[in-house]
Amino acid sequence: MTFSKLTFLSKLILIVILVLCFVNALLHNPYVGYDAGDVVAYIESLAQARLPEVEDSDEFFAPPLPFVIPALFNGVFNLSLFLTLKLAQVINVFLALGSALVVVRISDRTLRANHPYQNLTLITLLTLPVWYKSHAHIRAEPYVVFFILLYIEQLIDLWKNRVSPHRFSLFSGGLFGAALLSRQWAILILPAVFLFAAFLLKTQNERRIQLLKAFTLSGIIAFLVSGWFYISLLVRFGSLTAFNREPTDHFSLKSKAKSFYIGLGNGLLFSDPVRDSFDNQLIPIFYSETWGDYWQYYLVNGRDMRTEDPIQGDRLYKALQEDPLPTWINTNRDEIAPYLGRVNLISLLPTTFALICFGWGLLISIKCISNPTHYPDLLHIPLFTTIILSTLIGYLWFLIQYPSPDGDTIKASYVLQIFPFMALLIGSVGARLSESNSRIYPFIISLFVFTFIHNLGSLFSRYM
């Protein structure tokens, strides 16, 4: 599908997404973000043509692909570090646009020329603050999302006979290898891929051997593209899953307090959803990180007026705990917190609809698992649904296996890959509802437009 064939609304949404991401790339301080200092150190190490060691960066375990181009410009072309980091942010802008365009193509592959499907899918992405925050920060997740979406497009093309099994092997293997070479989170979609492969083998008997060969070769190529890095982790650090924190001795759900699973925000979710209000509570932190800035790296800002340097995250929180409050701190923490609370409240509307769509996806997935041949046109629904489910389950395992006292690894950006597929489920459900009642589609669009307008202030960085 070309840009010219999109509806006016889809074109408008894509342009607005591009403009918002570009403005944030220009405005946001590149030294501010989750693990920003370690990311900068990683790029500096790569610029010296070597992978970072433990003493270089706490991100030593991260795959290098997202940082190669900035490191190349810094190390080979002698671009200043600041301009190098700005370049990395601009690259993220194009990744955001590219991901949105691939989402549109996936929607066209699965429900051809269905305009409500396309519009609802895109307007969901438009509304998400986590989308803009993740692409403003210099992080690997935008790369992971982009390559995963391209990989899933290949899977769907294979299903629809739009690509030969041999071509699929080459392209999908390279794309999934690139995703794994961007961040380890990519591996969390594999259960969904295995399930989808099983569906194809069940429903397309006439080319089962071809498909088996295609999936096998794809996996081999993915390993050849990315495996060298994970072998290097094993050689250098003694583990394929090296990380900057020690895991628990034994995995156990009981290792987390009950509040981690069922805490609802200590009554502050809609009034003060900012760091330390409900630490180590999974649901309210994840929700606040999706719609706002719980950890204080994007909207809740701080500045040292003596040096004009930004104060972010834990440093800002600790400084604000001093009594009396230091006179050299300039922060919007108390001013913006009530607004972020209202953002959380208003965002219950699209969140509730998203959960309904996810529930529908689970129902369709169960039906497809029981007898996929009865639902030959709906196999993409369990693919999207199980990508979300397997990613969240894998992420929950990570949070339990690598604990932190305040839950500072609970960040929606870490599982950014779930949001495009959630958007596709929302678009799919909305399109089907609009077929039964023409009034439902404008109602859903209005809901997201209202949320977008109210939450517009949460889409722009305050760290400039």
C-alpha cells in the first residue's frame, strides 16, 4: 500500500506522528533518559571499534546495532558527541514513521482496504505518550519495534502467499536477526511465532514441507546475523544472558510482595503518579509510564540553576527529599503531577477499550487453537494477541528474576513492541463493530481524539 492510497485521516495522523516525534527529537536533551549516561558510554566505546566492557558502561550486555551509526559518525567522521546523539534521536524519528507505515501495511494485508481498521490502528499510536517518549530517548527499543513489525509483515505475506517460502526465509531471518541484534526483548515474540507457524502447517498441508524448510532456514539466518554477539557475551561474561544485576537464586512468584501484583497506586494514581508515590507496584507504574512519566525522565523535569544541567530520575527524587529544599533546584514536579493524574484518569477510556479488544483477541486465539481450519481468515488475531501476551509474560519473568527495591525496571518503553499490536487489535475490533453499527466507528474515533487533545501536554518533552 502506498501513501497516496491512504485515507485523509490516516495521512493526517501519520504527519502528526512525524511532526511530534521530530519536535521531540529537536527539543529533548539527549543526555536525559533511562540509562542515558551508559548509552552515551556505549556509543563512545563503539566509536573506538570495540564492544564495551563492564567498566565502560552498565549497558555492556546490550546488542550493538542501534548504536552503530552514531558511533560511526562519532568515531570515523569526528562528529561531536552532542551532534552524534542528536543524530541518534533523528534516526528514531524515521524509525517511528517507518513503524507506523509498516503497521498500516500489516492492516492492509489482514483486512484489505478497510479504512476504519487503518484509521483506528494509527490513531491508537497517535494517542500514546510512551511512543513519543521512547523515540525521544536514545534507546534500542525503536529498532526492535521496527524490525519486529517488518518480520511480522513477512509472516503474514507468507500466510497470504504474497511471498515465496524461499524469499521469506532470507528476509525474515535477516529481520529477526536484526531485532535480536537490537535488544534481547525481541526473543519474547517467539512463542507467538511458533504458534502461527503451527497454524500455517495445519491449514496449508499442500506446502507443509516448504514451510518447514522456510522456518528452519529463517531461524538459521537469524542466528548467523545475531548469534555472534550472544556468543561474545558467553565468552566475555560467562553467560548468554549477561545483565548488570544479579538474578535471584530461585525463580518464585512469592519473592515479590503482594503489592507488586495487586497494588493500585496508594490512592495517588489519579493525583500524583510520580516517582515514589507507589514504588514497586507493577500495574500503576506500568500504566503511569505508558501515559505519563513516573520515573521523571521526560515530563517531570529538574534543572540545577547553578550549572543549567538537567537533574533527572533518581537524582531529582533524592534532591527533592532534602529538607529544606535546595534553592538551586528548578523543577515542575509539583506543578505537573496533578495534570499527569488527570491524564491517567482520562486515559482509562482508551485503556478500557484496549483491554476489551485484548480479551476478544484471547477468545479468538482459543478458538483458533482448538481448530485453526475453521478460522482461516482470522489467524492474524492470535498472532497479534500472543505477541502481546508472550512479551508481557516474559517481561514479568524478568521483573521477578531481576528484582529491584523500587521497581525501577518497570518501564513501558522496555516492551514498546506490544503497542503496535495492541493498536492492530483495536483497529480490528473497531472495524468489525463499525460493520454492524455505523455509529460505533465515529464514537471510537471521538474517544481517541478526545484523549489525544486532553493528553497533548504529555506528548512533548520538558527536558530541553
